[in-house]
Amino acid sequence: MDGTARQHHVVVGGSAAGIAAALSMRQHGFQGRVTVVEAGGELPYERPPLSKALTEADPAFARPIVPESVYTEQRVDLRLGTRVLALEPASRAVVLDDGRTLHADRVLLATGVIPLTLSVPGAGLTGVVTLRDARDARVLAARLRRGGPLVVVGGGFIGLEVAAVAREAGLDVTVAELGALPLEGPLGAVLAQRVTDLHRGAGVRLRTGVSVAAFTGSGEVSGVRLTTGEVLAAATVVVGVGVRPDTSLAERAGVRCDRGIVVDQYCRTSEPWILAAGDVTNQPHPLLTARGRIEHWDNAQRQGAVAGAVMAGAPRPHTALPYFYSEQFGMTLQMYGRPCPDDEFVLRRDDPAASDGGFLGFWTRRNTLVAAAGMNRPGDLRAARVLIERRVRVDAPALASSATDLRALARAPMPSCTPERPVASSAATTPATPGREENQ
Ligand SMILES: Cc1cc2nc3c(=O)[nH]c(=O)nc-3n(C[C@H](O)[C@H](O)[C@H](O)COP(=O)(O)OP(=O)(O)OC[C@H]3O[C@@H](n4cnc5c(N)ncnc54)[C@H](O)[C@@H]3O)c2cc1C
């Protein structure tokens, strides 16, 4: 019998990171018991469709991460509709809200994040909503079916995706954003302006440099009073102003937290029997200058898979380059890496395919490519990812020129992409299929 057969591993949170971890334990030969405890009552599902399918005729919000049969085949005990109330380090007990207690040799915390709300008058009115789970999506979809106006507070990814689908469905939509431009934080001013133009061109109204003073209405929301004094009419308000990591269990169990559960590249926390993965973690990364949270689907499932391997006794570090995608008005925005304010930004000029509204931008640090983002440019971005991971030296004019074939450079054998060598230019490129990054 395998030495792990008598062990019991408990995963708290059955979403992208937790399910990836549970399945990864089996892939790496763990023979013991695996239990996933999930507070939500539905078979674990993907969250990205929640903001994209809101106005579909028959939206399937709870698209399973894997079919139910996989849990049986892989001997993963799913405890749905069950919340973990506490972890007791002395006895390694996991206390559940159904009155039971599990003994765990090791625990993985994959508890994710909680949407922030606004503490202003009227915040409790019906129709002022956030979007994090399938139940939120069903409520919001039903409200959007009744029509607008829709006000989105916060021009982040989720807010802009909701704005896009609502506008495509013909609703009157206004986005109220605190910053100078939506998405300026992750994308920088130049690319954020492109995304803003896309929304404005589709008829989304935008108010920038504003915050919310109050939500107005009696029982139901009917308006949003901005800090400028303007009142926007609203039948529904989506508040998308950020999230906070759900560290409550970790903190009570004595795990070190600092704007997230602090982990190393192996998902280990300050408590040897507790690991953590996904949106809730504050993680280091070899290609980033600072630790932080990476609140994207790709990171959650890759980091979860690493945690599962570590728990199965097959440790490997989490090194995947941060990646996200977002879909707005039929276009796919993607980004690899995470630039710093001091990095040099380069916009690709003379893009022969720019008539589709797409674009491509790069960030370099000491002539090394560190991040790339684009709209409807998946092939170029996959190539840029390879160049970033290889820490290839590349000069800004080459990146700016559409004559530089990134895919050819990425296909080049390693010696020609060594860090000290600048890249050369060659033929132009054509985009491939957009969408999610494929799993490694
Ligand atoms: C509407 C929406 C759209 C998105 N779109 C994109 C996108 O287009 N691209 C992209 O890259 N990313 C997107 N994301 C982000 C992506 O979905 C997240 O990065 C990913 O879901 C994080 O997974 P996770 O497992 O770390 O945490 P979560 O998905 O937050 O799951 C945490 C789980 O833990 C459970 N839990 C918490 N505490 C307990 C407890 N005490 N006991 C039991 N269970 C508990 C919760 O119920 C929850 O199910 C989107 C997110 C949302 C909400």
C-alpha cells in the first residue's frame, strides 16, 4: 500500500483553484482521501461565463469545471453547500457548519475573494448588485431582461464585460469610473484609451474621475448620485469596485496574511499543514518585481494544480506567467505578464489588421520584453509569452514594427533568443483564434 493511502487532504473552496488541486493530487499519485468542502450548493462551475452570458437567451451560468462523474472516478468527496467554520491547528481539525468535524493531514485554502461594496446611502436598495457567483448572475440577468438604464460603478474587467453585453442587448449603459480611464491600472493609458474608444463607439456613456455619493430610490434603486452632483437614472446598478481576499479562516488558524494569504512558489503558508492557492493568495513570481494577488482564472487553476502536486509529494514551483483574458463586444483582450510603472511601453504601429479594432502593445525593462497585451491578437501574444519567459532582449523599434514576426522569433531555437541578443525583424503576421489560453 502507498504511504499516502491513510492520509486525508481537505480542500476548502471548490472553484478553479480547489478543483484543479484535488484532481492534481490524483494525477500525481496521491492515494489517500481527498475532500473538497464548498459553501455554494452547485456542482463546481467556471466563473468567467457569469459576466459574458448575462443576456443570452438561455444562459448556462453554472458551467461545470468537470463533469460530475469525474469526482466519482477520481475519488474526490465533494461536500457542497457546506462551509468550513474553523481550522484547529492543535488537532488538525476542520470544523464544518453541518456539525461535523474532519481530520485533515493537510488543508488547502482556496477560498477566493469577496466583492467590495460601497458604504454610501442607498447601498442596500434592491437592484444595487455585485457579481461573483451564479446566483448573482441569475439575479442580474433577470434584471437586465427587464431593461435599463444600467449603471456600472467601476470600469474594471467584470464591470466592462457587463456593460458590453448589456449595451449589445440594447440597454442604456453608463460606466462611472474613479480613475481617468477604465482599465488604466492594468493596461496603461494608451491601451486603456483603445478599450474606452471601443465602449464609447458602441454607445456606452462614460463618467470618469467620479465616485458615488449615494444610490437613490425607495426600496428599488432608481438613480446614482455622483460626487459631481450629477444623478444618473438607473434601473440596475452593478458595483464592480474590486474585491478583498477571503482570509478569515486563515487568520483565525494563525496563518500569516498580508493582503492575501502569504504563500511561496510551492503554495506553502506559514503553517506547515496548510497550503493556499488561487485568488486568495499573495504570491511571489520569478518574472514579477513584487509579490501580489493574481486574480485571474488561469493563475487559479495553474497554482491550484501546483498545490495538488505539492500535497501529493511531487513538489514543483508555480512559475506560469500571469495571464488574463476578457471578452468585450465580440473582441478578446489578453495580457501576459504584469508591467511596472517604470517599464517602457511600445505600441505596435502600422498594424495591417488594425481595421478590426485590434491592437498590440508591449512593455520592456532594460530592453527585455516583460509584458504584452492586445485585442484580437492571440497568435502574436502567444509568441510574446515565449519571448517574455525566455527573457529575450528586444529593442523597442522592432516591437513597434508590424514587420517583426514575433511568432518566427518565438519558434527560433533557444540560442538565437538568449537574453543578451537583440531580436531582428522579419515578415508580418496574421492572428489566430482568440480565446482562453490553452492549458499547459
Ligand atoms: C463574473 C466573473 C468573470 C470573470 N471573468 C474572468 C475572465 O474573463 N478571465 C479571467 O482570467 N478571470 C476571470 N474571472 C476571475 C476568475 O474566475 C477567478 O480568478 C477564479 O474564479 C478564482 O478561483 P479561486 O478558486 O481562487 O476562487 P473563487 O472562484 O473565488 O472560489 C472560492 C470558493 O471558495 C468557497 N469558499 C470560501 N470560503 C469557504 C469556506 N469557509 N467553506 C467552504 N467554501 C468556501 C467559495 O464559495 C468559492 O466557491 C472572473 C470572475 C468573475 C466573478
